[in-house]
Amino acid sequence: MKKIALIAGLVAMSFSFIATPALADAGYSIQNNTGVTVAGLHMSPTNQTNWGGNILDGSMESGGSATITFHPDDTECMYDIKIVNPEGAEVFVTGIDLCKFHKVTFSVEGGKVVYNAE
């Protein structure tokens, strides 16, 4: 009986180490179709107000793209992105699901920056 209890306990312990898979470092493709150069991209989980550092390595011309490696928060999927031009003007795009999409294209429609996610 003790042997069965011990085996059951070990099995239960082994399952306790199986958690929801953490979001591993992921590669994301960013396409800039805004008509202006992007000097910086900063990301933050949607429910937070602190922006991370610039995730671009240099600037991205309009029509250009970049592949970035981003380290998402293990518990968040929804992110906001701050886009900064060379003069320091900032535009915010909110509510991008980085668990679901790995390619984001920014463009301008009606004078506003919008995104298409794939």
C-alpha cells in the first residue's frame, strides 16, 4: 500500500512541473509601410504602462522590414507597440496578440498608423 501511495505521489509531483508552456523567445517579422522611417520600436504588455527599450537594431526605412527576437512576458499575449520616428514623434498601436501572430505590418490609413497581423 505504501508503495502505491509513493508511486501516486511521484506521479502527482511530476505533473506539478508541467505548467502552461512559457512563451519562448520568438522571432517576429515587422514590416514598415508607413511612408516614414521608424527609428524605434518599444513594446509593453497592454495592461502595463512601462515601455521596454528599443527593439530595433538601427532604423527601418519605409518599405523595409526587420526580424526581431522578442522575449514576451510569460503571462501576457496582448502587447502595445510604440513607434518612434527620427524626430522623436511617437505613435501607439495597441492590442496586438503576439501569441497568435508573428508578422506585423504597419501602414497608414486615413492619417492613422494601423497594423495587419499574420
